[in-house]
Amino acid sequence: MGYHFNPDDITSMLGLEPTSTNDAGASGSLDKPVISSWEFSTETITSETQDLDIYKLIDDEILKKIEPAKDKIIEICKKQNLSPRIGVVLTLSID
């Protein structure tokens, strides 16, 4: 996440396809900054399709996939003044 960057540039620099992007900040002005984002996440998993092991999911589906690009991610974040973060978001449904 950050201001005044184009997520497509991040995709081409990393060679990793994001799950979602928001390029609002690419066209934001200095007096009204808007945040852009580049996101990489897992597919939606339901308990009906498989047991949910959060630790395995994070390790196998996220960390192992971005590990080869770790140095590039750090370099890009420094050059573009971006804030990298890894988070776990569980969305619970009553369906």
C-alpha cells in the first residue's frame, strides 16, 4: 500500500500476478493523496471443501509463493515508499 504508484508497475517488477489491485493513488494529487494497493491472497476456502489449517495456508499458499520475490519486494517498497504488510483476514459466514 502507498501513495502515487501504479500497481501494474509492481506486477511487472515482481513477475507475480496479484489477486487484486487498486490504482486510485496513481492519479491522486499531492494535496489530496489517495492510497493504491497491490494484494496477493489465497482463494476463498470454505469448511465444506476442506479443513482449515491457518498456519499451513499462510505458509503454503502465501509465504512460499512470495519468498522468491522477497528481495525485490523489499527493494520496491524502499524505492516507491510503500508499506508492505502480511495479514490474516477470516471472513465468517452463516451460510
